[in-house]
Amino acid sequence: MLTADRALRIALVSYRSKPHCGGQGVYLRHLSRELAALGHHVEVFSGQPYPELEPGPVLREIPSLDLYREPDPFRNPRPSEFRDWIDGVEWLMMRSGAFPEPFTFSLRALRELKARRADFDLVHDNQVLGYGLLRLPRAGLPLVTSIHHPISVDRRIELAEARELPVLSRKRWSTLIGKWRWYSFVRMQARVARQCGPIMTASQSSAADIARDFRVDPESIRVIPLGVDTRLFHPRPAPRVPGRIVAVASADSPVKGVSTLLRAVAKLTAERDAQLTMVGRPQPGGPTERLVNELSLGDRVRFVTGISDTELAELCASAEIAVVPSLYEGFSLPAVEHMASGTPLVASRTGALPEVTGDAAVLVEPGDPEELAATLRDLLDSPRRREELSALAWQRVQERFAWPAVARATVDEYQRALAAAGPAPAAGIPAGAAATKGAGPC
């Protein structure tokens, strides 16, 4: 039986790991660093976009066809790019309107990990929830899964948005059919969630949603709040930029509420001088870009992407107000990063956001640009209220959100999973001998 002080050999798997504004990639980077700092050997298996890891964990690239890469999403690969039958399945699923990455990544990860099953004590699935991973326990590799929130929520919001189109319009029905096809992978994720064993999630709200939407036994779900890197995200002595509002979100994802924020900013800037800086890339010609033009926002909205962690932290700390306008959040790392920066936060009253922010943010009705605009206006007019929120936010982060604590709680779940799986595999590396070699491809 493994003991609590024995170093573990951990395979962390993630079908994509966007480094900055994607929550799964941010989680992967910080958790892998802290697990290695505790003395565990951590190898990260990821498809594109690959994570940016810090010293300690080792990156093992599992390349896909990368069919959704910018600036050429839904591309048709050259024949020379196809390596095996999994690539063929991936391309055919994409051409049929489905999103294949979780399924095809799980098959590639299964192949890699089965070949190296003696090298690891367990596998930690970062919300892949693909059929291939269910075969890992049969190969002698216990499985622990993180679900940040069930993607069924995203599907529900996007389908509701499509249903708002005119009933008899061709666009309505083509959009609905397209969304149903795109989100077909959610059925797989629900089935896998019911069979994969222990599940970790970041909030009580997400735990309830997972249990309801995926029909998972609540007893198998553990809540471990996420952390923030206060080495980067903290209040700065430099004065904040007057009128600057900042948000971090996937610009074209309806669930992130960007359209609500843009409409609120249009109302706000009709009355006073303010600017929105959005960390995220809108698709050229996509819904966000079209709305910016429709609202004639021009230079009052700036989109930034590809910035470093340090630049992101400096931007967050430079704003007078931060906004998380989402229609749903299972946790929201950006909210905690804004709070850690001491930036007064306005967030939607939905999902886990009230649980995460407590009294350290102003909560507004999701999807209501009128209320959001009025709240932003009131905060811009009240330096004293902004100072109060800043102090409350920094205090809440120090008391509740730290990555070392997240890593220790995660290791406790690993130990429970290993104990339930029975006798440990062959002995691993000695305690304290964390990996030191640099990241590199398989």
C-alpha cells in the first residue's frame, strides 16, 4: 500500500491546454508545477494547443491533426499529415460537424499510456472524458478525473440562443442542427463520467451540476477549490488607468457573456470616457466582431491575445474595474485572478461565481446589459467603493485560494483512488526526486 509521504508517478492528460485564457490549460500549468514541488514525478500528456509548463513537470506532446488552429479552423489537412486510422476518424468526424478532439485524444492517450503503464501510479484526466480512458484501469492504471463544469451547460445556453432566431428561418434550424452535432461529444462525456471513478471539481455549484446533468453519484464527487498564482497576480503600486475595464474570456463563446458586456460598454461609453480591454481573440467575421461593428465601439474596445503571464497580471492590476459577465461558470479562474490583483470585480450572479466571490464582488443578473452598465457607471463614480472591494478581494484570496493547498488536496484524492484500486504497482521514484528535465515531445 502506498504511504502518504511516498512520491507518486502521475500522468496528467488534457486534450487541449490553451495556456492563458483557457481554464483547463491554466489549471494544468499550476497544478503540475505544485505537484512537482511536492516531490512527485509529473508528466503532462496534451494535444494542441500545448501548455506552457513551468520547471518541474515534463511535457509529452500527443499531436492531433490540429483541425481548429488559428487562423485556419476547420481546415482540410494534406494527405501527408495523416499518420494512422485515428487521424482519419478525427477528420471524418470534423467534416460531419462533430467535435472529435476528446474522443480521438483519449484513443491516442490510451495507446501511449498502455505502452508505459509500468511508469505511472495513476492517471489524472483533465476533463477529457473520452471512451479510451475507461480502458486504463483495466490496464492497471487507476483513474482520477477533474471536471471543471459539465459542457452540457454550454450546450444548453447555445441551443437556447439559437432558438431565439425566427421559428421559420432556415438559419434557426441549420444552427440548431449544427449545435446538436457539435455537442454530440457531451453524451460520451456523461457516460464516461458515470464510470470513471473519483471526480474532482472546483465548487459546490459545479458538483451539483455534474450530478444532475451527467447523472453521477454525488458521493463520487469531491470539491477542491482552485488557486491563483499570487507571485504574479497581486495589487501593484502603480496607479490604475482611469476608465479602464478588463475582462478575460473566450470572445466568441456565448456562455462567457461577451455580447452582454459589449452592449453594456456601448451604453456606458455613450455617457462617459471608458475603455474595455478584452483578453481573448474574436474570430474574424464572427459574432463578437460583428457586434463590435454594429455597436460602433471602435477604439473603445481593444482585444489582446498572446500576452505573457506577467503582461496579463499587469493588465489585470492596471484596471479600475474587472468584469466576469458569464452566463455560467463552474469556478472562474479569471475571477480569482482579478480579485488577487485587487481589482474591483463585477460578476454575474450565476453558477459558482457567488460561491467564489462572496462579498468581494458586485453581482449582477447574467445577460442584462442595462444592469451591468448601471453597475459599471456607479463603480466608476465611487472611488471609495472600489477601494472597499479591492481590500475585500485581496483578503478573500489570501484566506481561500492557493495552489499549494490545491495540490495537497489533490494528492489526498490520488491516495484514496490508489487505496481503492488495491496493491500499488512497482515501486516509483524515491520521495523528493521530482523530474528536473525540460519539456519535450514524445
